[in-house]
Amino acid sequence: MGPRAADVDAPVLVLLLGPTGAGKSSLMNAIAGDEVSATGVLRPTTHNAIVYATEADAGTLRGGRLRRIAADRLQAVVAPRSGGVVVIDAPDVDSVERDNRELAEVLLEACDLCVFVTTATRYADLVPHDILRRVRERGVPLVVVLNRVPRDERDRDIVVADATRLLARAGVGGTAPLDLIVVHEGEVDPQRRSIAAASVEPLLRRIALLSETAEERRRLAREALAGAVRGLVPLAHAVADDLDHEAIDAEALRRIAVSAFDAEASELRGELRSGVLLHTEVLSRWHDYVGTDQITRYISSGLGKLRGLIATAVRGTPPAPVAAVEAEMTTTVEALALRHASEAARRVASEWSERDAVAPLVERDPTLWSVSAAFAPALREGLRRWMGSIIDDVRTGGGRKRAVAQVAALGVNVVGVAVMLAVFAHTAGLTGTEFGVAAGTAFVNQKLLEAIFGERAMAELVTRARTRLDELLSSLFAAERARFEALVPASTDLRALAADLRDAVTGLTL
Amino acid sequence: MNIRDCLDRLDEAIAAGTALGLDVGEATRVRDTARSRLAFPSDAYVLALAGGTGVGKSTLLNALAGEEVSASSARRPTTADGVAWIPAAKRGELSEILGWLDLRDVREHAGGVLPDVAIVDLPDVDSVRREHRERVDALLPRVDAVAWVVDPEKYKDELLHGTYLREWAPRLRRQIVVLNRADLLAPADAVRVRDDLRAQLKRDGLNGIPVIVTSARAGGEGVAQLRAWLAANVDAKRVVAERAAAATREAVATLAESVGVERGETAPLVDRDRRERALEDAGHGVLALVDMRTLRRQAVAATRLAARPRGAGPFGHLTSAIYRLTGRARVSADPAGHLGRWRLRGSLAPAVEPLRELVASAVPVAPPRLRASLAALSAPGALEGRLADAVDRAVVAEAEDLHPPTSVVWSLIGAAQYAVTAVLLFTALWFAALFVVHDVPTGAIVVPYLGPIPTPVVVLAGALLAGYLLAILLRIHAGWLGGRWASRIGDRVRAAVRQHVRDGLLVPLESIEATRAQLVRAARGIAESCR
């Protein structure tokens, strides 16, 4: 519409539109007064649009309204007459060739006058009716040519009355009387392979008039433009409504993703805090280590401390199962995080698969059913860095001078592991004999940390470590969720677009 | 061809499809329609004339009949409900079918020309009126044969080819395409149009559907040919059965295709090696949780505890009673209890992870329709519950039958301990006697000396040493036996865990594979019994 509005004096564009085999090409030949478009018995006859125009007009159109159409789909036939009117014979709207229909629809958007050609057997077909509805929405002036009407008078009356009724029901013509030209069966000009000129005389006259007077052209162009603008307002509102609905749908889809990932993330956090996460086999090794005299001397006082000092002097400090505990923590956290992220993805994919709007997207990317391939490496790297950050915290002694020396004596890694363990194994809420090992290990571990850092600094250290772990997992889960969210448009964008559209057509009249 | 077998295969395919969570609605409809149709006693088949508006279906029917049967008029669309044209002699036996087809407008003819076929003039397939198209869609699955009627204007309409021919032709057996209204064309053009139509049918993937050219309105050229086709090879029962077979074949093929059956084969969802590895890893994970190290310690302690009453002499009873009463035995010498409480020793997640990964890896390669049910297998609750069950079965069976070993050696050591105790007792009496009779005036008691040391002292020291050594010996022997026993338990638990993990864990995955295989078998069976 833009180019048309910019230049009301550009040549008017008459489009011949209709179902396959209705006789569009024959009509074209009648208009040209010569055989310019191939008529034939094979369907569809016209594969490309035939553009009947003077060279200058054809050039103007190609640079303007028709520039969106691939050049090879437009077949130019040079009109000898004076310019001003361009007639385009569109390819069939209902043939098996899909691009034909698409091309016809693009041409429909560009034309100033639409001549819809149908036949006595075709007028009740479904597909052309859908196209006619588009013509009405587009608000373009319309002439209907009803071809091959039986000569028998009674039959003819029945057909014409019935066709008029059906066309009117499709909304064609609106309040204005239907511009209907009836062509009888056999009214053909075999020489030019065209409909007999006399039968479509009103149309030919109209085209001739357009060609001769610029004022008439301008009037038609304005009428087409006005129709387009009139059609635009409800169309814009309809599109805006669609956008709003789409925004609601997009929000619903996002909510599914958000709630699934949130639920799984909080379940994961709960499991990580349950206190009975790590294998007691590994915990008991840590317990054994912390329980040796050499270590308990940090915790105990008096005789125990003395015994520890002597033991250390005699036997040295035993090696701590640092690697085993670290590996156990990494494997367990990894397994749990993978499980929950994967389950969240599965839940979202499963629910989305039930929704027509996104089911094809899920089908196209089956990796959405599970956690992404990047998750596990990112998690491993994140855990490595998390452990590193705890070691750094411990090295500075949690801000306590006295602690620095003790940490150094025990080994930074050992104390670091003790802090990490305190994140997962703790005594809160543990009861019953079977939690003995976990609770016992947590207890001595906590005692050790308390002895080194003091109660407050220890709590801070552990809390900080836990927060960092939560942050790490949250960001990884968010990245997983983003895979789904990338598939639906942002609802705020859609709403803004809808609002813009409504604003743009407010008060738009010609 | 055996249509019963064929429908049985369809039943199998539907059962398999239902088990896999596929949409079996269409297949079920096909089966029910086929069963209903086959149940009607008749030796006439039903042929439908299907086509767009104005192609001349009614005119064609009138031309076939040689009289006005169906109202043909210039007004479009004409036939609204469907008109049946049947031989009068078959009225009785056809009445049930006509009722089933919901055809009320029934015209009869003498039956001279076409005695074995009921012809139904369908409403237009491309009508603007929805109820017409719905009527066509309702009738097409139930008719036995179709004549697709086209004309020179409409023979290439996308609606006819896309919505009807490509959809329905594979589900039909007896069908023909009639290019009607050929009188609109010059004879040479009619041939060209027919060839173009054939080429389009070929592009639709529909080879072998005959095409004939008629002009029903002008003189009825080609109508005789159509009449001949209608009357040729008419064994109504076979036509009906073949139609049911074609629909069945197509329904099963659609189901099989949706689970990824290609040319009668399915690729396994999970690679065999990968699956073995995952099971092995899961087994390792579980054994880490069962804690074999502690199991061994407990088994040894339990054996020693069992050895004590028999091999530790009179004091052994006392110490083992104390051991039991204080509850220490329950904590550290109870391998059965240790096994039974395996679930409380940490998270199962690391053990489940390889299995989750295995199932998740199968999802992308699975056909889209199977993905949801396949992915559901990897839900943590499902997998973990299954794994826990498997391990429970393995461990509980093992724990029930856990009796510490015993040995006659212990009794021998025990007897020796008793002897040592007796010697100790004797020595004690000896010392007591020496103490008591020390100042008796009957004369001095001579205390025998062994070298420089008095004999009672030597005997006392010897008995204590012997007792200690015997206790050590018992400990070593029981420890050794316990160790062997622990190894046996360990091996058995390991084997049982592996076995149960293997047997129980991937059952749903296997059942999906098996159900797919069932569908493949049904599809192959169809290929044989529905030809």
C-alpha cells in the first residue's frame, strides 16, 4: 500500500483472478485483443503471472509495487497501446501448485481492480470463496465474470441467481450492487483464443476508459486505496487481538517452564539440605580421620590435647581422605542437579507437546526432553570453582588471625573440605540410630570448624558457601529454562506491538 | 488373503499402539467399520461417485442408469445428502447397509445392467457448504469402492488431490478416476488432459488407478466403458474384503510408521553396549551405598560373636551375654541388619544417574510419538523406586538367609579352654590349700619346685598363657572363617544386586521395545495376510 499511496498517478493495476480453468487467460486475450496468454486444456495453464503493460509502465511497477515478486514469476507482454493500465493474469488460486496460490495472494495485495473469473460449475467451490473473502477484506473494487453459463434461459437464470446469492453470502459486493458480467458457454473468439469481446464489453469499456483518462485512473486508485485503508482498520485490530492472544499463550507457556524449573530447583535445594546426602561409607572415613588423636587435639582440652600432641609428635598427622570426600560431593551434587534439571525439562517438554502452538518446536528439537549437553560440563566447572572459592575463604582464616595458623597446620584443603562437608552434612533435624554416621560425622566436623574459626565465623563461612552453591545451581537452571523461553516470543514485545498497531490505525480514515 | 487374520493383526497393532500411548482412534475406527461392514449379509458392493461441484456426478449416474435417478441441475451444489441407486432385487439385503450408511434417498432399478452394485451419488467434495463435505467424510470410510469424478476444469484441483485422493486412495482397493465432461474438449485435447491427469496421479503416489474418459451429458461416450468396469470381476464379497484389507493395511502402516518402523525393521532405541555399561555403573553405585567394607567388618564381628560361647570357655558365655545386652552386637555385629538398612546410607541419585542418562539418550532417536512415554521412564521417582525395589529384593533375600559359620575347631578350643579353666581352678585350690594348711602342726607340706620356681606358680602362669593363646587362636580362626563368610556374602550380594538391577530396572524400556516389535510383527503379518 505504501508505494500506491506515494504515487496515485502510477499506472492502475487490473488483476485477473480465479480458479483453475475458469478462463482467465481467455479474458486476458480478449482484453489485449490478441493471444497474449496461453490458454489450454491442461491445468493449471498459467504458471507465471502475465503482465500486460507498456514497457514504461512495467518498469514503474517492477520498481514499485511488484518488487517483492521474483522477476522470473512475472512474464511481460508488451502492450502496444498507450499506458496507464496494467493487466495481470494471475496464476490459478486452487491448483496443486502451491506457489501459484502464494503469487496470486501477493498480487491481490498490490492491485487496484480485481476481476474475479469463475464459471457456472465453479462458483460454489470452497477455495475461490476463501480468496474472495480476502478480496473483500482488502477492500479492492471487484468485478465478477461468470464464464460458461448455460445458454438455456431457465438454467441461466438459476445459475446467475444462485451465484449472486452465494457471492453475496461470501460478502462480495457488500452494500453496492454486484458488478457481474455473464459470459455464455461458447461465446468465444477462436482466432484469438479469447472470450468474445462483445460478451465482456462492459469490462473492456471500463479498461479503455481507465487507459484514456488519467482522472478516471486517479479515481480508481483512490477508491482502491480508500478500500484498503477501510479494510486496514478492522484488519489491524484483528491482528492486534491475535497478538494479544498470542501474548497470553506465550505467557502460559512460559509459566509452565518457570513453574517446572522452580519446583525442581526447590526440590533439589531441599535434598541438598536434608543432611543425609553423602554416602556413609565416605563419611565414616572422614569421621575416622577427624576422630584420630592428632586431630581431636584441636577440639579437646587438657589430657586429650596432650595425648594428641604426643601422638602427632610420634606418628605425624594422618592423611585426610580429601580427594574421596571431594569426589563424593561432586558426584552426588552432579547426579542430583542433572536429575532435577532433566526432570524439569521433561515436564516442560511433555506439557508443551500437548499444545499445538509449540508441539512442532519440541518435536523438531528432541534434546529438549532432557537436560542440555552443556549442563554437566558447566556444573562440573562451577563446582570446581565453588570449591576453589571455599578454599580461598578458608585460607584467609575466615577473617581470624589465630585461625590462619591452625588452618595452615591442618592443611588448607582439609579445612576446606570440612567446610564443604558442613554444607551437606549437618545435624539439624537428624534423629534415629541410622543417621548415626552422618550425624556423628557432621558433629565432629562441626566441632573441628568451631575450634578453628569460632562459632560465628564458622556459621558465616558455611552460609556463604551454601549461598554460592545455590547461586550456581540457580544460574544453571535458568540457562536450561532459557532454552524453552527462547522458543516463545516475549509477551511484552507482542503486547507492545499490538498497542502500536492499534495506535497507528486510530483515527485513520481517508 | 484372509480378512479375519488381517483384522486380528489390526487388533494386535491397536493393542500395541495403545500400550505405547499412540493415538489409535483412526485405527479403531477402521477396525470397527470393517467389522460392521463385513457383518452385513450381502453380495452387492457399494460404490460412491465422489467429486467436486459441477463435474457431473449426477449426470454420470443418470447416464449409467439411462434414466433420471439423481437430480442434476445447473444450480450448484446439487446433491446434498447422497442418493443411492440399487438393483431392486437386492433391496432387502441392502437395506441394512443403506441404513448404516444413513442413505434415505434410494432409487431402484431392474438390475439388468448392474446387478451387483449399489451406486451412491455423494455430495460435492469441494462444496462451500460444510455439511456437504462432512457428509462425504462420513460416507467415504464406509463405502467399498469409489469412482473419483473430475472434469477438464477441476481435474487438478489441490482440494481433490490433497484432501481426497492422496488421503483416501491408499485405503481403497477398487477405484477408478473418471474424467467426465470430455465433450468440452476436442478429442486430441481429451487425450492430453487424460495423460496430464495420469501424470498428476503418479506424482500423488497413486499408480495403477485406472483413468477413463466420459461425456455423460453429450451422448454418453465412455459410459459403457465405465459400466463394464463396474460389472467386471464383481465378486462383492471379495470387493468388500479387499477394501477392508486395504484400509487395515493403511491403518497399521500409519501406526508402525509413527513408532519408527521402516521397511519392517526397527532400530533399537538403546545401544546394547551402552546399556550394559549403564547397568554396570548403576550396580557399582548401589554397592557403594550398600557399603561392602562395613558389611565385611560386621560379618567378621558376627562370626567372632558366634564363636565366643563355644570356644571361649566358661567366661565366653558371660562376655558374649554382656556384648549382646549392651546392644553393641546390634550395632557392629549384625550384617543382616546392615544390609537391610542400606537405603538409609546416602542418596541413590548417583546410582540412578547412569540409567537416567541412558533413557534420556534414547529419547532424541526415538520417533516423536514415543518420546513422551519414553522420557517418562527417566522421571526420578520412577527410576529410583525401581532401583530401590531391585536392590531390596536382592538384599532382603540375602539378609534372610544369613547365619554365621560354625566350626568344630571352636568346640576343641572351647574344650581346651575348659581344661585350662580346670587347671586354673586346681591351682587356685592348691594355693588356697597352701594358705590354709600353712600353720598346721601335722608337719610341713612340701611345696614342689620346678627348678627355682614353685610348681603352682609355674602351673598358674602356664594355664593363663595357654588360655590367652587359645583366645587368640579362637579370634584368629573365627576372624578367618568370618572373613571367608564375608567374602561369600559380598559375592552373593554383588551378584544379586547385578542380577536384580539387570532384571528389574529396564523393564519399561524393554516393554516399549517389545511392544514396538509386536507392532512390527503385526505390520509384517498384515503384509502377508492382507495382500
